[in-house]
Amino acid sequence: MDVTDENFTAEVIGAELPVLVEFTADWCPPCRQMAPVLRALATEEADRLKVVQLNVDQNPETTNAYKVLSMPTFMVFRGGEPVKAMVGARPKRRLLEELADVI
């Protein structure tokens, strides 16, 4: 699911489940590499985690608000607050290990 500056509050801040946000860009090869990993994660963990993407080029307000400088940046939001941030592509197993303490 894609989120934007306009729906970020409703889709991420107001979400009941923890939300993994990938700050991404069309021109970012590691971001494209993460696409199948995130699709699998979204399906496999749907009962525990919501997975969304935010295009940094099209959504500068949110990107700047969370001081995102590198892509991909992953942030986990729980209860409307960012609780974890990670930068860079990684395999699904490692991503799950890093998410274990927040989902």
C-alpha cells in the first residue's frame, strides 16, 4: 500500500496495528530489491503488521518531518509514534529479526 503526505496520519499514525513504513524512491535500486520482501512480509504478517510505502520524491512533508535522508529507510510506528528506524536493504529473515521487538 502506498501512503502520501495527505493520508499518512490516517493510515500510519491512526493505525491499530504497528506499521512498517518504507521511505522509498523510484530511482533507488535497493528499494526495488526490497519490493518482493515487503510484499511477502505484508502477506505473511498481516495479522500483526501493516506494511506501507511512501515515495520520498512525491511526499516531501512526511519525508522531512521524519528526517529521512537515505533510501530505503524503514520506520516502525506503534501507537502513532516511531519506535524503530533502519536504513538499507536487508533479507527478509534479518528484517523479521529486527522487527521482533516492536511487533
